[in-house]
Amino acid sequence: MKITTEIQQQAADHVRVFLSNEIQEQYCYHNLLHTENVINAINEISAGMRLNEQQRLILLVAGWFHDAGYVSKIEGHEQVGARMAAQFLEQRNVDAEYISQVSSCILSTRYPQHPESILEQVICDADLLHLGQKDFFQKTALIREEWSLTRNLNYTDEQWHALNIEFISNHRFHTAYCQENYDKRKNKNIVLIAKLMKKNKKKKSLPITNEKTTASESETNWEGMKLERGVETLFRTTAHNHMQLSSMADTKAHILLTINSIIISFMISILSKRVEHSSYLIWPTALLLFSCLVTVVFAVLTTKPKISKGVFTKEQVARGEANLMFFGNFHNMDLKTYDWGVKEIIKDRNYLYSSMTRDTYYLGKVLALKYRYLNIGYKVFMYGLIVSVIAYGICFSFMR
């Protein structure tokens, strides 16, 4: 049996739930978001390389499982992911030939990469596509933070830039599509890293012009720098965690919506006809339908966006009450006024930190509401399903 679109979708749903529930928070790069980015890259490169549908499906299944092994361990996670994918496909009676290709694709992502087949080349390029993208520095910052948290590897800026420039200089894209579309940006990223290294060296070589600076003042400045970095790390980590939790909530709500939509469709198309001839099934059917509808409502409430009026006044900015870090607070403003407001925030460090704190706080409030709705939805679905099954059992037993 070949890998079908349905099997690929089952793999996607399985890995989404698995990573959402099992991956630890310190994996701030190798998580569900990275996996979804790789899936998008596989679709893009597959289209660019004009692969057939079966090749694309093999790559997508491999892409979903390629980093699932991080749940168990870092070194050798590719082997773990390959075993998980093989077990998943074997349960669905997929032919050994296709299982072997999926496993080979996953194992080929191990660094240093040495892909042999065209499929292995595609997934290797998809896994490291960020090297040739504009958000390269944001993603490497996440990798740096993850290594610090999971491997106890702490680099200075100089060491990190040197490591990155060596890595990206030695890397090459394997597919003609990526070479044509991403090599140029990758080379630009190399130049930007080199500029950062040069800038850091200049800062270190600057002479001390103020002879009155004492040792205690130097220590104070150093402590202040460390504090600034700590504050930045705090806000960055908190914001990232909030985004991850929000994404997890939306994924779980999507699962609820999908399952209950299928149940409702089944009930309307099949059970409704049987109820006409079996009136004793009306109450358990109505109970199950009601449970599914309530669950759907809470799942929708979980993902329902909420946008404020999108306007702030200069008086609010002056009083430090405007949060310009959330689009819902400024989307109806003109650029000139928004630009002025942002500059006012930047001028005052306390105002800046206060705005970041306020943004983090309200993100947390939104998250709390999301998970409250999600919790209710899961409880209604679980208990409603249990009670409905019991009700069906009672009805069938009494009608014998």
C-alpha cells in the first residue's frame, strides 16, 4: 500500500498532538513550529522540483516525524523519529519500500548532511532553509537559547557569530531550486554576520577616554549590562512561551472541531435515518448531538479572535497607558501618529519595559481565557461521550 493523502494527514494530526503534549518548553527552536516550517518548505521545494504526489507525501510524513525524537533525546533523535514513523506506517499497512524511504529521509537530516536521493536532498534543504531566509537571525537566536537551556552551551556574542559564520559558510543547498532561490540570501546573511563580528571587535578596541572612571563604576556598568540582557531574555522567553501556548491551544481546539464535526456529520447522515424507525434512540442521539455542539461552541470560542477599537490618544501615550505592541491597539491609526507613539516609548526605558510588561500580562489573560474554554470543551466532550455511550447501551439492552 502506498502512502495516501489520508495517511499523511493522520501523521500530521498525530505529530501535532504528540509534540504539543510531550516536547519540553526549553526546546524553543526544535518544536512544533519548526516542524510546521519544515512542512511548508517541503511543499515549496517539492513544487519547485516538480516531484510527483507520492514523493511529496513520503517527504511530508518524514518531515512530520524528523524531529519527534527530541522528546526522548537530543543525540540520535533522528533514529528515534525514524522508528516512530516506521511504526506509524506499519500500523497502516504501508509497503516496506515506502517506509524505508521515509526512514532514509529522516536519517539524512543528521548533521553533517550527506543526502543521496532527491527526496533526501529536499528534506535536508527544507530542514536548514532558514540559513537562506530573512529571519535567519531570529531563528539562530532561538537555537542559541535552546542550546543554553538543554545542552548547557553558553556562547559569547563573538563565539556565537564565529560558530554561525563557519557553519553557514560550509553549508550548501543540495537542490537546484534552493540554490537558485536561497543562495543569494544565504550569502547576504554571511556578510551580515561578518559585519556584526567586525562591529563587536571595534567596540572592544575603543580606548577609555574618561580617566575618572573607577573600578566600582566599571563593575556597576557591567552589572547593568547583564541586567539589560537578563531583562531582554526574560521578555523574549516569556513572549515565545506565550506564542507557543497559544499555538498549542489553537491546535487542540482544531482537533476538537475536527472530531466533533465528523461525529455530527455521521449522526445527521446515518443515525437520523435509523432514529425514524427506532424511537428509543432519540434521547441518547440528542444527548450526543448536544454534547458535540457544546464542544464545538467552546472550541470556536477558543480560536475566536478579539480585536479592540485600534485607536489610542496622545494623552494615553503621555500617561503611559497605551500599549503599542499589540496590533489591536493601533490598527485604525495613521502611520504618523503611530510612529510618534513608538518614538515616545523608546525615549523612556521605564515606559518601554512597562509596555512590554503590560503586553505580556494581557497575552496571559487571553491565554487563560483560551485554556478555560478549551478545558470546558474537553470536559463536555469527554463526559458527554461517556454518558451517550452508556445511554445507547441502556437503550439497546432494554430493546432486546
